Amino acid sequence: MMRKKIVAGNWKMNNDLAQTETLLSEIKTQWNKEPQARVIVAPAFTNLYSAFKALRETPIEVAAQNMHQSDSGAFTGEISAAMLKSIGVNTVILGHSERRSHFGETDAVLAEKVETAMKNEMEVIFCVGEELEDRQQGNEFDVIKAQLEKGLFNIKKESWGNVIIAYEPVWAIGTGETASPEQAQDMHAFIRKTVAGSFGEEIADSVSILYGGSVKPGNAKEIFAKEDVDGGLIGGASLKAEDFMAIVQAI
Ligand code: 13P
């Protein structure tokens, strides 16, 4: 079982062009020890191409935070898979809870986006996560299972090489509150079991499952130490080179 370790920074709607260039050059400067993980950053759309150019000679990869499900057409304000690929971006985050809650992205829409990504041979970081209320009512496993089955599981077996799953409990995002390492491990093991149930053990064993939600330099190590946690999707702490690199080195 050789799953890839991954640390990805989701910059959300932060950093203009100059700030993007500064942060990336700081990350490059602090890149000392070769990390035992793939490292990915996801700047805003307007800064993806400059990020791609800045990182092209480095092992650091660039991902988009979203994309549209259609190939092209009358979708004002949207970005297609082909547009991303044309600037060297082959990875996209889909189903982030902020996309689901603020922009009405449903499981059905996400299934279409995933299908489009697979058709274009893009890699997807597919996010799932329960709300606080779900957990208080003891429904967290059912919620995650439904998000996986409806949004992600329509893909073909062959496509799993292009899938990364991120578990991001909504109550832990930007709140300073993390899932405990045990809560993360329990859910990651459940996600892996759910993948195995539909696609078999081999695929389940090889898919990387990242934890996201208030990961910081101070808590990354104990979360990453859990068997089924293969890395992190980092929000706030990915905006400071020092913190992000400390988390990368915690792997
Ligand atoms: P924070 O690390 O700021 O809690 O955000 C997590 C997240 O949403 C990453 O996608």
C-alpha cells in the first residue's frame, strides 16, 4: 500500500497578483528539505497562470479551486476544464463546502463537474464534510456516504488514479477547532471502507484522503500521524509561507 502523501494549500479568495508572487517566492525560499509529500497550491483563477510560471521549475504543483461542468458556452463568469489545462493546471478542487453552501453546488452538479474533470483527464480533490448539526445528531457518517456516492462514485474504476478525497468537517473550517486526530481517523477509515464497498480494496487502499479544517503547524503532526490520514487541505495556514512549510514538513 503506497498511498501518496499530499499537502495542498487552498488560498480561497485571498492574494492579488503581487501577493501571490510574494507568497510563492517565500515558499520557494523556505523549501529546504525535500518533503515526503506532493505539495500543491490553489490560488485564485486570476493568479493561476503566474503561479504556474513561478513554480514550473519546482516540484510544487498548482490547482484550481473550482471549474464549470460544461465544455464551453454561455456561462458568464465561469471557467472550463480546457481553459485550466491550457495554462498548465491539471488539478481542481471540487465540492468544497464553501462552494456547496454559498454557491448552491449540489451533489448532482458536483457529479457533472467530476465527470467533466475525468473526461479531460484532470485530477480532482473532491471535498466532503458534515455540518456541526449533522455531527450533533450522529448523522456524520450517513452525510459523508451520501456526498461520496452522489457526487463522486459515478466515475469509472479506471478514473480513480485521478482522485484525491478531502474530508473537511464544516464545523472545523476557519474556526480554529479541529477534528481530533481520532475523529479524523474514524472518518477517513469510514471513507476508505465506503470506497472499498463500491470499487474494491485495491482502489480504496491507494486513494489519498486528506484532512482539512484548522490544520496548523502545531496540530499537523498528530493528525497526519493517523493511519488513514494521507495529508491535509490547508486554508488559513497556507497563506503564510512559514506555517505552510512547517505543515509540509510535518508529513
Ligand atoms: P482552514 O484551514 O482555514 O480551516 O480551511 C480549511 C479549508 O477549507 C481548506 O479547503
